[in-house]
Amino acid sequence: IVAAAMLAFSLSFDDFIVTNFTAGQSVTFPLFVYGSKLKGFPPQLFVIGTLMFVVSLALVLGAELWRRRRAVQ
């Protein structure tokens, strides 16, 4: 679990660095989060983060249910 957490952190940190260098004038989600750190986090940030988590969780659970039903047949 610790190794997975370290890998997730390093991948997300790398995504931020790549986004920071290649974004240009547009504001992507990682840059929005980084910029919000200085001014205070707006409620929209928590909504977007929660939606991303819920959608990911629903996809994983749906895939697992589909796999189990397929294995029974």
C-alpha cells in the first residue's frame, strides 16, 4: 500500500510538472489547484475532486461486478 501511494504521488507530481511547462496561457485543473493554494480553496475545487473520485469508484465497482457476473456464467 505504501509503494502504491508513493507511485501515485510521483505520477501525479510528474503530471503537474509536465502541465506546468506545457500549459501555455490556459489554466488546467492541476494549475488551478496550485494557484488556489495561495488564495484559499474555492468550493468548486472540492466538488470537482469529489466528482472525479466518485466517477472513478463507480467505474471500478462496475467493472468488478461485470467481471464477477461474467465468471459465474
